[in-house]
Amino acid sequence: MIVVYGSTVAFLALDFRIVKYFAPRKYLIMALAINATCSIICFHFKNWALFVICQFVQGITCALMSGIVLQLTFPRLQSTRARVIAYSLLYGSIQISVQFYSIYASIVLHFYDFNCLFYGLNITLIILTFIVLLTMNSKSRFTKKIPLYQVDWLGYLFYVSFILILGYILIYGRQLGWFDCPLIVLLSFTSLIIFILFVIRELKLKRPLINLEIFKVKNFVVGLLLLFTFYIFKGSTGLAYGYLEVILGNDPLSTIPIWIAVIMGTVLSMFVTSRFVLMGYNLIRIIIVGFGFMALYYAYMILFISVQGETIDFMLPMFIYGAATGVLFVPIVLFTTSAAPPKIAVNASLIGVFARFTGFTASLMLNTELQLFFKSAVREKVRETLAEINPQLPVTLMDIQNKYINAGSDIYTAKGVSGEYLNRLVGQQIMARTTRDYYDWMFVGVVCVITLLLLVPQIQRVVLRLKKGNMPY
């Protein structure tokens, strides 16, 4: 995931120049063909290194197709109303795409093996290719053909290297022991050098890959921090899905109603939010409401997570989570984009997608760190309780043995499996408690963010400006 995402993020900055050179139809067909080739390779081979290389290339093709889609859509929209609606449709699609793909993957993996996911993807790509061939003019262009001169290829190499190294450090840092591992130390030092060289290069070039002057805009930086924070909170749902699978025993097909609830919450809230934006409501107040929905989701999960439950009990909180993402995403993006000066507004898109990537990887890292911290704390408390001197322990084991004997097992089998059964019950209790503790922290974090937004008056005065130069990310 990190390789695909990082490759897409880095190439989007380069694609902004390249898309002005090629004819859109040929460019899009080339992207579809390369993507299909990578999918065929992944379908037929099971080599890990080859798989990662294909994922990197598919990340590039994702950027190619995204660039064409954005150029086809947003420069044609003249009014602010049309652009707000387009932003809502685009980001609504992005937010629910994960759930749709999860439903597709669950169905495929239930009947076939993992590689068949790529077989189904190729069928989709063939359909898209026919649509492109039938509907797009081969000679049409978005702009006049601009030769590929003064393209910052070296800056792109610096940028993509920094992104992938950063992703590797955040994902594998805990597993390798962070700075106790020489590899992590070396990669951290390398990424710092690459970052410094990239910044120096971008500040000197006349046509940089990314214009770093965008960081001089105060509210733009605030918007990036909000976007990063949003992805930290958004990434916490992995624990909810893990709880449904491990403790409630859901298989992927049984989780489909949960994903449908998220989709419904996102679509409905996106529609309502876009209406409020068009009516001129303050963006920060809408963002505060969105974080309020996120706090409500955490509060529900804290109260209802236990070792017993039904899938239907968690459809409401996941609907609330979907509503929170729908309310938050578009206003945060509009707030960030509106703060950028029109001349360098496109750089807001490029930096914004990097902030999304960083928030996503940081949420994975934070999930791992906090889960290990809470699990160790809970496990230590359990160890203190489940000691041999505890008179309740042999009574509990005897009750478990009697249940197995009553079910038809002999006494030796009952004694053998009673300890394993107790360990499984304890493990479920530890996971449930860890999940609640994690969501306690997330709830406190959301409340702190809401408080900061209420106490900082400067960010309340951002005016919505969506000009032609503004592109989403």
C-alpha cells in the first residue's frame, strides 16, 4: 500500500508537466495498458520483489489516470457552485472507494485465490479502455503542446526517494527496533540528506517540481495540519475491523453490511455538507461539526466494545464514522485550497496529497505503537490477577472442564483444552480493553482539536476561493 500510494503522490508532481505534452487519449490508453500489464504479471507470478516493482509502476499509472481525470473535469467548471459540487463528487468517490474495493476483494477471496483480484482488475481496465476509445477525440488537447524542457527530473527522484524511505521507516520502524537498528539509522540519515537537497534545489529552480513558497501562507499550513490530523483519526478504524474479525468472529462477507453503512454515511454527509458550503456557512464551523461526529463515533465504540456483541450493533457507529469523514474531508480541502494564492494554487494540491500520504502512514505507525503500549499494560494487569494464588482461577478452569465434559468430551481432553480456552478468552479481553484504551486517547485527541479550532480566531476568516487554477488532490 505504501509503495503504491507513495509512487502516486510523487509522480503527480511530475505529471502536471507531462500531461501538457501528450495527447490525453494516447496518454490515458498508455496508462491503462501499463496498468493491465502489471496486473497480468501479478496474476501469473508470485515473486515478492516483482510484485513490489509492479505496485510502484501501478502507482505511477494511477497518477497518470488521476491527472487526466482532473484535467478533463475541473478546468471546464466556471462557477464556484459547480466546482464545490465537483469537489464533493470527487472526494466522495475517493472516500468510499476503499469500502467498495473491500467488498469486491471479500467476494473474490471467498471463492478464489489472491491473484484473481488482478484478473478482475484487468476486466475493469478493458472496459475502461473501450470507453476511452469510443468517447475521446484522439487529436484533442487540454492546452497547447508544451515541450518537456526544464522538467525537474532530479527533483522527482529526490522526492520519490524521500517518500518511500519515510514510508518504510514509519511502517517497519517498530518491527526493527527504531534507532536501535542500524538500517533505520542509515535510512533516517539518508532521508534527511535527500530532503535537504530537495529543498535547496526547489528554492533555486525557476520552474521547480513544487513551489515551496506555498508554506509562507499561514492558513495553508493550518489546513495541512488539519488534513494530517484527519487521516490520523481516520486510520483508527483498522482496530474496529480487527475487533469484528478477532473477537466477534466475522468473516469478510459478514463485514459487508458494515462497509455499506460507511458508504451510506459518507454519501449522505457529503451531499449535506456541500449544500452548507454553497449556502456560505463558515468552513471551520463545519469542520468542528465533523470532528464532533468523530468524537461521537469514539464515544460509542468506548461504551459498546466488549467480548460479546453482534455485527448489527456496530452498523450505527460505522455510519457515524462515514458521516464524520464526509463532513470533514471537503471543508478541510476547501479551507486549505482557499488559503493558497491563485498563482501557486496548484502547489497546494501537490503538497496536500503528500500530507494525506504522511497522515496515512503515520496513522499506521501510531496504531502499532499505541496498541503495543496498551497491550503490554493490560497484559501486565491480567498477569497480576491470573496468578496461581488467585482462588477463582481453579474454579474457572473446573467450570470450563465441566462444559467440555457435558458436551461429550472425556476428562483428559477436557483438562487439555480448558487452559487453551481460558487463554483465548483472556486474549479477547486484552484486545477489547486495548481497543477501548486506544479509542480513549483518540477521543481526547479529537476534543483537543475541537478546542484549538474554537480558540484560534484567525482561521475563522478564510474566504472560499475556488478559481480555475485550483485543482483538487
